[in-house]
Amino acid sequence: MKYLLNLLIIIALNAAFAQDSTDQKDISSALTNHFITEINYRPVSSPYKLKLNSLNNLSLNNPGSIHPVKEYDPFKTEIDYPTLYGIGALYLGAGIGVHIYQSNAWWRDNRTSFHFQNDWPYALWLDKVGHFYAANLLVHTFSAGLEAANFQTEDAMIYGTIAALAFQYYVEVEDGFGANWGFSPGDAIANTLGAGYALAQYYFPYLQNFQFKYSYFPSKKMRDGNHPGNIFDDYEGQKYWLTFRMKNLLPDDLSNVWPAFLNLAVGMGVKDLDGVGGGRREFFVGFDFNVLEVPLNGRIGNFIKNTLNYFHLPMPGIRVSPDSAFFVFLF
């Protein structure tokens, strides 16, 4: 999918600004999963119980709520404008680079009048799942950059969501002028849902127990040199996963013995695509490694962990459909 290259560029630039700060983050900073070690949410009764690891000087303004409520104080912190300007310049540069790349690859020689194109069957919906995931990851990337510039967390999440949607919709509008593409309502819906889910994870932290992830291993066509595109539209090599943080979801007696680094995941992939809606879907069940358990600390270390947690690492699993198969390392 063409968005993944854009995401990798932006994440790499963003990591350079995840510097240590002398300002203490309050509890709402944990909700974005950008710079903290780990935060676990699990219900034990009504209301929900909040379990915190490696966080100091925390307070709950509304302990009866399903999620902590942040006390907004516009005078509490000052925006780090040098960092903000630096991030803005890097994001702008990355955006220009992405525009040039995509213009050369998809748009430049195939311009036409703006039009819509419904492409629901394209890649057997894996493309739509990819748009959902890309928007979700972009919110993380943009909002983390804003937090690095000392934005209050709620503001960073809202502005990050707006920026992610603006970027995704910009690409869709450009596709609308492409003779071989078109503005896809399905892509737009998936973009909106993906960004919305990231924001929902902030306001309803229990949703952080359900993480969308991506993995890739080159398809046979790609390995044999028969794929006409690149790794970003090599759909047969991609899988998208929904992972479950079982340590938080299981009852207490089982949670106490379940290893914190081990999640469960269900995944989807495709094979034998013919470009006109044909092919077959594959579904998987496997283990997932919780990268947040890696002993890597500090703001940069935690940012790296929380970003890597958007990617599914090779773990044992099985293909459950259309036929069964066991994999020691399931990408």
C-alpha cells in the first residue's frame, strides 16, 4: 500500500524530536502511548480499575469515570516553538517528498478531471483495512510530534487526528484526478474510521487493549520478480492483525499467570489476486509479542517501543482458512 512508505518517512523524522523533557507529564499523557513504558487498563468491576506501571505523581480527577479526565490548564506548560518549527519543517519536507514520489509513480502522466471510483472489491478489502491502519498510525505519529513540542495531550491527539485525516484526504483528492484511480469513498471511510479509532483509544483507554498491527513478507510474485509494483502494493505479502492484550482481558486468576509479553492476534491476508476482484482471503490466529515489555526506557526508548507496537513480529500461528496450516514464524 502506497501509504506505508509515507508513514515510515514521517515516523523516522518524528523520532528525532522525541527528546527528554524536564516537564512532568500527567496521567493523560499516558493515554497516547507515545513516551511511556506501559499502561494497562482492565475491568475488575464497575467502574473500571486503572493499573499503572512506571508512572509517578499521578492523580485521577474523576475516579468514577471509565477513563481518567484531564484537567486542562492553558498556563501549565509552554509550547516548545523551536521543536514545533523543526517538526513542522520536517513534516513539510516529508510531505513534499511524498508528493513528488507519488506524483511520479501514480499521478503525473495520468491526469484527468476529478471523478469518483468505487473500488470496494479491490484487493478483497485488504486495501481498505490498510487505509484504516495507515490513518491509525498517522495519528500516533503526528500527535507524538506535537507532544514532543509540549502540546497538552488532548490537544495533541485532536490536532494529530485532524492532520492525519488531512493527509489521507489530500491523497484521495489527488487520486480523484488520476485516470486509473479516482476518489474512493471506501478509502475515505476507512481513513476516517482508522483515525477515529485512534482518538477513541484516547477517550476510552480500555480500547488500547485492542491494537491493529501490520506485517509483511514478500509474496512469491515479488520474490520471483513478477510483481509489477513495489512492496507497498504487494498485497499478497501483507497481513493486517487485530491483537488482544490478554494480560488485561483475562479474569484475575488467569491474568496472574499469563505472561505480559504475550498477546493473541487474528489476522487477514490475500492470495492469487487477479486485479479485478478475484482471489482468496486467508485468516490466521497466532501469538503476538507485546513490544512494550522490552526493557527500553526513556522518552526516546518508549517512543520507539510504542511505534514498533504497531507492527506484528514473526510469532507462531496457524492459518484457519481456507485451509489449515501451522507456522513456526508467521509473518
